[in-house]
Amino acid sequence: IPGVEEEIPTLSRLLGAQTVETIQLEMPVGTIVGISKMGEIGIKVPSRNRDTERARLDKEIGKVEKELRTVEDRLSDKSFVDRAPAAVEEEHRQRLSDLSVQLAKLKEARADLN
């Protein structure tokens, strides 16, 4: 995975993991999932608490939903859209799209825990 391979030693230290592998495939149900600009990160943990992971995902979903509402509010504000340079408006529209995708993936990971 481009951009990740050189970060494996850092990831290993941060995770306290003996080995770190990069693979591109569907993550099994119950995998801890994080969403980053580089894509989805799945972490297999031998024994993990589903309730703790569910709570973590709920918190992350709440943060993304709040940020999504903020961007939607800005884009629905006629004054903002009229005054903002086209590049700023496009940046907000791209952010809206990115957040929507991120939210869908987090909700999917949350649903997979059930």
C-alpha cells in the first residue's frame, strides 16, 4: 500500500505489536476499524471487548456527524456561498463528500459488531 510500507516500524511501536502486515482485502467482522486519509485501517486484536469497540465507534460516529452538520450548515448558508471564493466552496463540498463516506464506513463497522 503506497505511503504505508515505510511507516510500518512506527505503526508497530505505536500499537505495541510484534508484527504489522499490510494487506488489501475485506476485513473480517469484528475487526477494529479506523478511517484515515490513506484509507481504512483494520486491527486484529486477539481478545477485545465488543462493548468497548461499540462505544468507540459510537463516539467516532458522533464526532463525524457533528462535523458533517457543520459543513452542511455552511453550504446551506446563502451568505457564505455568495461570499466564499469558488475554491473554498469546492473544498467544503469535497469535505462533505469525504465525511459522508467516512460516516457510512463507520456505521457499517458498527453494524458488523452486532
